[in-house]
Amino acid sequence: MKKNIVFLLAAIIVVSCGTKVKKPEARSKFLKGFSTYYNTLFNAKDALNSEFTERDKAHKDNFYAPYIPILTYEEQPLGSDLGQSSAFAENSMKMAEVNRPQQNARNAPGMPSNGPGMPGMPGNTSQDPNNPEGNKGASVLEIAEAKALKAINKYSVIRKGEEQNKTIFDAYIILAQSRIYQGKAIKALDALNYVFTHMKEDKRLPLAHIYEALAYSQIKNYHKSEEIFNKLRNEKLSKDHDKLLSIYYAESLLDAGKKEESIKELDRAFELNGNRKLKSRIAFLRGQILQETGKQDLARESFLSAYKYANDFEFEVKSQIEIAKTFNGKGNYEGAKDYLEKISKKGTYGSRKNEFYYALGLMANKAGKKKEAQEFFRKSLLEKVSDGQVRGLAYYEIGKDYLDKNDYIGAGAYYDSALVSMTYEPSRILLQDQSSYIKKISKNYYLIKRNDSVLSLAKMSDAQKTDYFAKYIEKLKIKEEKEEQERRRAERSKGFDTGDYNANSLFANSSNSFEDFGVSAKGFYFGNTGTVSKGTSTFKQVWGDRALVDNWRYSKKMTSLEDMKNEALGVTSVPNPRRFEPSFYIEQIPSDAGKLSQLKKDRDTASLGLGVMYQNYFTNTPLATKTLYDLVDVKPEEKVMLQALYEIFAMNYEKNPQIAARAKQILLTDYPYTSYAEFARNPKNNNFVKSSEEVENEYKMAFALYESEKFAESQGKIEQVVLKYPKDALVPKLNLLNAFNAGKTGGKEVMILQLEQIVLNYAKTPEGIKAKEMLNYLKSDIAFQATDNKGNKMPDNPFNGPGQPSNIQSQNSNIAPNNTVNQMNNNPPKNNNILKKPGNNTMQKLQAPVEAKPMTK
């Protein structure tokens, strides 16, 4: 056999060294294929394999992202070899020993020579005018791309438009892969087009089409991608091609937002793939999608499959936690709890107790056991940290419990701790917003609480004040006595060994000295500044800043919360020698009417802001409505009252009209001549559709009646049309015409109200802009009789004197009719483009009016 091989090699050498030069088309297909693989193409595949290997080592699944990828880089196909086989890696090691020295000699340092046939290819930095030093090496994927191109240029054999060297197919697949993983999907499609044009009969063509669909999916052309995948599914594919197609197709459907179709394709991928790791990842992804779509029972089954097939410890743990998350609260909670508690104590699972306790807390929450859930979350914080994100989520759950109890200081403190611990950036960004909202709410909440307390005390008689503070002093004495007993007990305990010798303790090992973490040799812990610095940093990351006191795990956190609350309420933490005297507190209560009035104003303004924040930040409409109605009941100043009533009506009139009815009634009864009352009569409507022919005809008739000075009839027709077609695009124009009708029939002040309503509802439409211009003119300094918001006449401004122009020009000021009404009210411009009959020139603007913004607050 050896003799035959030697003879064959000798014959090959003789033929290849022949003096006759053949044309490219006449070259031997066999020799071309042989040379292609064992030279340049091998190097391209080896570079791609190296990149995948490095990426696989660095790959870490993010279980907190919406979805995990199915294929890790270990399973990525390598050229036309489906499944990055370890066989190639093993075989390549032998060839690499032979080829790599010459390769390194040619391409040092890490820069492939592109050759004369590949100008401008990645890696040719020495020829790049923008990089004169040529010291920036190409990436491994760029090397793979360059080598694949070199193989194609050097060894391609085309006869009669068909590629004769079948190995070139592999070169083009590697070229497409290296470009896809560089994010150059369009260039990958260019490479694949050559295969479709010149290798039409190749049996591996479905693989090229799979990568074509993948490239289209990468550039978000999901329609084309799905079209290719569906066409391939209807063809008879090899089992390996079908496995790969099912995975890429499922992920493409998911990217396109087609979750139900993606789940079906994942079911198929699960059945097709026999690899345990792939089955586990497919099941986990399917569980994530099912959980997101609210199918908790099916998601639970899918996560059970992921756990069953998992061949990775991390995957086992995360699958167990996801199984716990899908608990619906109706099953056997005690059984599930016992199972998780037992498994968390077994072997290596013990290092993940903090994660299992977090999962148990979620289960307890769903079972309605809130107190037990909080205990589990706190237990999670006491365990060794195995996952920073889980620790952050445990802090978040505790903070959320404080928030539910309206303890904003406590919630804010735990949210801040969660932000420090979390590792998943999108969660941190969302929590950062919530944390900032809580701080704003907290500021208003405690200001209201403090001012309410002061105002309540100010209303008491002297005897009531003395009695109140006498009871307070008794409670204070009991509290301080208890604290003194705790202090003495701690003093007596000093000197005794209170070390933590549990399994997670630093002292649990058999060594008698501290361990130098991060160094190979061990010695005295505090003798190494590096280990001390690292330990201090780790401690602060886990526990934050702690005082050197007994029970440091608990006392600092609780004391800090109490101190923060006292500071917010204005209570000093330093004991005062007179703290047991009622007069000490009574003296601090303000008695000046001006100061008390300012306290009430501040409290009312804070209540208004608090109600708005409940709605805007947390969409808690019931709590926002209650807070604002409580404010209305204490009779704030008119400006705050109007804004509170408007907010109540605006947030409730569509979904809770019965709750909004009271606010509407107050506005219409007590403040009938305000734009807020007008808004309550006719709430804004931003959901316009295009104008209908019937409405256009009605508008023309209403305008004709206006021109004929039949203002009441025009007004009646407009009201009927708006009531019948509230979403028509001509509604703003009809309202503007109605404002002119109102000006003619009711006077200037009624016209101003109508225009204010148009500005409020349709601010950015042409009609809204025109109404604003008209308001500025109508509110100019012309002598008038001013009225208040209830329609009562106001006395002349004493600074102007009788008959002099008044300076009252606020948005809610109203103008009574008199002999000096301006020309706009007497003679509205009939040729104004805003009011003219709808025709071809104006209808285009009316088809898509700009949505009006809500009232400026």
C-alpha cells in the first residue's frame, strides 16, 4: 500500500512539473480540488474554526435577555460541514503543525497577504493610505474572508459557465459565513449569488439557500427570508440541512415578531435534533416565548424538558428557576417549595442557594403568601452571591413590597441597592427610571405628611397639645429604654466568639490563616495590599458601606432607613435634653397665620404633583384619583383646584366616567367660564380619520348659513355634525367656525372660551394655530369689564383708574362685551383660508391633522 501511495505521489509531481502550460479551463479538476483544500481553503476554514472556538470560550448565556440563541459557536456549521465537528479540529491540528509556520512567516504579525488579485481586501494594511504604519492587524474573520477569496481566485475552474471545482462551494460558504458574522450580510448575499449562478447542480445548494435566508433575516428583510425558508421546507432536504433550517427559521420568525409560528418551528427543531445540548437550548427558548405569551403551563413543560436534557450546570440551575417562575399559584405550593429547598442543599446546588431562595420568593408571591415571599428574598441576600442580577432582583422585590405599603424611603433605598447589584443593562435602565420617580414621589409624600402633622397640631387647643405630646413622650421613653437594654446586652457579649462558621463562611476551611484570594501562594490576608483591596471592594459591592458595630448585617440597613425617614419628616436624630418636656415641642408649632397659610399652599401643591406622578410614572389611576380628590376636599387655592379637577376628569372620563362625573360637575357649577369647564363639556378627540363627503357637504351648508348671518342655525348644524362624526378630519375646522358663530351670538368672552378650547384640543393643527393667533389679538390691551372665573364682574384695576386699560391678561381672563369690541369680532375674515369652504386645495391638509398635545401643566 505504501509503495502505491509513493508511486501515486511521484506521478502527480511529474505531471504537475510538466513544461506544457495549460489554460485555466483545461486544468485538472482533481488537482485543483486537492490544492484548494490542502492549501488556502484549509487555512480559511482553520481561521473560521479558531474564531468560533474563541467566541465559544467567551460565550456566556444571558438568561435575563428576552431570548437565548439556540446555536452557540461550538455548534455553528463550519463551511459545508454541518456542526462544527471536533473531528475537523483534531484533523486540523496535524495540518496546522505543517502549514502554520509558513503561514506565520508570510503573514506576520497576523496580517494575511492579499496578493495582487485582491486589492483593498481586509488585512492589507500596509497598502492602506489611511494606515501608513500598517500596524493594525486584521481580525480572524477578515483573515478567513481573505483566505476564502484567495482560494476562489486561485483555484476556480469554470467551463461553459459551470464551476468544475466542487471544493469552491466550500470556499463560498466560508466566505458567506465570515461576512455574516462580521455583520456584512449584503456582501454575503453577493458571494452566495455566485453559487446559485455557477453551481446549479450541486447537492449542497440547499445549504447556500439557508445562509441566503439567514442573511436576509440579518438585514431585517423577514418577508424574503420566510419565503426562502418556506420554499426549502417543501423540498426534500437531507436530515442535516433540515436540522439547521429548523433552527435558523425559528429564530428568524421570532425576530420578525411571529411568536406562534416560531413556537411551531421550535417544536419541529426539537424533534429533528438529537443532540442533548441543542434540545435543551431549543426547549429553553420555547419556554421563554410561551412564558412571554402567558402560556405558563406549556412554558413549565418546556423548561422541564430543558432541565431534563441539560448537560451544563448553569443551564440546570436556570431551568429550575424558570420552572419555579411559571408556578401559577394554584398547584401544590408546599410540594414545590419542599422540592426546591431540598435540591438547593444537594452538592454543587448549595452554591446557588441565593438563586433558589429568590425563586422560592417568586413562588410564594404567586401563592399569595406575601410575608413568606419577603422572608425568602431576604434569605437570598444573606447567601453567597452566585449571580449579581439575581441579587439585584431580590433587592427589587423587597423594595417593591415597601412601595406597595407607600414606604417610599424604604423602596428607594432597596431600589438603589438593586441598581448596584444588577448586571443586565436594560433592567438597570428601567429600574433607574423607577428609582428616580420614587425619589420625586418620596419628596412630595413626606412634605405632605410633615405639613399635615404641623397643620393638625396648630388647630389643637393648648390642653390637647399638652396631652398629645405627653403620650408621645411616654412612647419615646419606652423606646429609649429598650435601646439602652440592647446596648448593655451587646456590651456584655463583647469578647465572646460570635464568628460565622457556616459552609459559606470565610473561616469554614481547615486553614488557620486568612486566604489570599487571587494569588497562588497563601499567607496572612492583611499582609497583602492587593487582597485587602479586592476584599474591601467585594464587600462594599455586596453589603455597601457598613459601620463597625455588632449585628452589622441588619442594624445599619434598618437604622439608615429610619434616619432617612426622620430626616424627611424633619425629626432630628440627636437627642435633645428637653425631649421629655411637652413645652419643647409646643414651642416649635408655628402660630403665625402667614406661615400656616404657606404650609397649606406647599402641602396642596405637593399633593397635586403627587397625584400627577402616580398617574404619569406608575399609571396608578385609582391612587392618583384618590390623592387628587383628597386635595379637592381640603379646598386649595383656585389655580390648584382647577388643575386637580382637570387631571381627575382627563384621566377618568373615558374609562371611568362615573368617577369623572364629580370633577365635571364641580367645574361646570363653580367654574363655568373657564377653559377647563369647556374641556369638560367637550373633551378633546385626537383620533381623527379622513373627511367624508357627507361631512364636507354639512360644513359647506354651515358656512353658507354663517355668511347669511344665520349664526344660531349654523351653530346648531355644526353641533349635530360633530356629535354624529366625532372622528372626522373636519372637526377642528367645524369648531373654529363655531367659535365665530359664538362670537356673533354670545359676545367676545364666549368667543374667547371657544378659541381657548380649540387651542387646548387641536394645538398643532392649522385651526389650532389660527385660534392661538386670534386669542393673542383678542386679549390685547383694549378697555373692557373683567369678570372672574365664576362670571362675576370685577372692579376696575385701582392702579389704572376708571376707564383705563386693565393689565389683567391671564389665559383664563374673560372679556365682557362693550362698545369697543375689536374688528375681528364684528367682521371675521370671510376669505380666511382656515374658514373657507373645503376644496381641493385645503383637503390635503385635513387628511392627517397633527395630534394635539395635552394641556401644559
